[in-house]
Amino acid sequence: MRTIRKGMQSYVDYLLEDIQNAEGNVDDYPNPLSSNDDPVDHFMEIERMVLEDPLNTFGETCGLTREQFPPFEKLSKQQVKKIVRAFYSLLHSWNLDVVIPKKFPEEERYNILVPLLDRKTHIVKNGIGYIEFCEYEPKICPFGSWCDCKEFLDEKFNPAEKGRSRKSKSSSP
């Protein structure tokens, strides 16, 4: 298994270069709105995101395909970390970000991020488009035990309990 991972390094190097070349400039992306920083354009863009389904997958937008990414099992931890970091940079270059719990392992992020290439996504010029994976149903959350949606829901719908638990902790010797 060790030789497969070492032999994979040259492919990973090319993939990292492809990811970097796929980084976008949202001003070059065809958008029916002008980007003259007019607040009306900003609100029209928000309305479009809410009312219209995205036309293209993220892969179609940036020019990468899911098939370009090797199976997770064939990569070393270091290779996975490099690809994940490059993928984050790619997303940010297109004014996109993902909502993933901070404690979620970096190695596992690969399996969450790569399928985004097949997901239809709005590209915005004004602000940042956030991609969420969790639907705030702890039982079916893709992050499993790392998900913080249960804490969020407890805090949002039971704020008194949250305050009580803090007080009881602080009053303990």
C-alpha cells in the first residue's frame, strides 16, 4: 500500500495544479447582473438565489470533475490535507464557503468536499454563497458525532437550559 501512495504523489501534484488553475474570478463568470457594487444588484442576486435553481454544477463552473480526484483510500494523510486546503482556496476564489464543524477531521473533509463538484451551485459576485450539508436533524447529520447542530438547536430552542447549565457549572467548587 505504501508504494501506491508514493506513486500517487505525482498525480496529486498535477491535481493540485489543476485545482489552482480552476480558481475563478467571479467577474469573469457569466452573470446576468452587472457588478458595479449597486445595492439593487446585490438584492437582485439574493432574490435570484432564493427563487431560482442554480443552472450549473460547481464542477461545470470551475472546470473540474469528480473523476479527477483519486479515491480517498489511495491517498496519504498529507496528500488529503493538501488537496483539502487547495479545494478550500478554490471555493473561496468563487465566493463560496462551506459550513463544516470545526472539529470535523480534515481527512474526512475530502469525502464531503469532492462531491460538491456535482452539486448545482449559485455563484455570487456580491458576498459569499454558503453551502450547508447539515439539515439540522441530528439523527441524519452527515457529520455524525462531530456535528454541532444539536448544540445549536438546544441553544436556539432552549436558551434557559443553556443558561442554567452554565450557572450550575460555575457554582461548582
